[in-house]
Amino acid sequence: MNENGVEPDTVTYNILAKGFHLLGMISSVWEVVQEMREKGLRLDVITYTILLCGYCQLGNIDKGLRLLKDMLSRGLELNSIIPCSVMLSGLCKT
């Protein structure tokens, strides 16, 4: 994309992160998120949901809760039921 002068945006990175998540490559999801931050892209509810799903799959509810707090501190609203249901699902599994 970059070689054609097209810069990836948040949606592009979210698709990449979701693909890594579906493959169980959670560390790669974090690499994608780090790159987003380095490029100054805004993490959105979808980005956070992908990360929450990854943490819950790994059984790391504490990191998931910290991530949820980070999401709220950055002004993102829980206008979607998905982040809440992901956390509840993770809590029920532990």
C-alpha cells in the first residue's frame, strides 16, 4: 500500500489485527496496535474489542480490565455492547 502512496488507516489496521487475532497470534495484534500508535492513528472501539477478545482468550482478565479503563480514559464510550459482552464472557470462563 505504502509504495503506491496509500497510507493504511485505522480500518486497515483493525482488519490486520482481527486476522492475527483469529489466527491466535495475540502478540502480533499488539505489534499492529503499537504501529498504529507510532503512526498517530486513533484506536477505536473495534481496536479495543479485538484486544479485549485476545486477552480474554488468554484468560488474562486483569489486562483486559486495564485495557477497558484505558479505553474509557481516552474518551471512547461503551456505545457498543461488544466490549462489555467480551469482558463478561472472559470473566465467566475464569
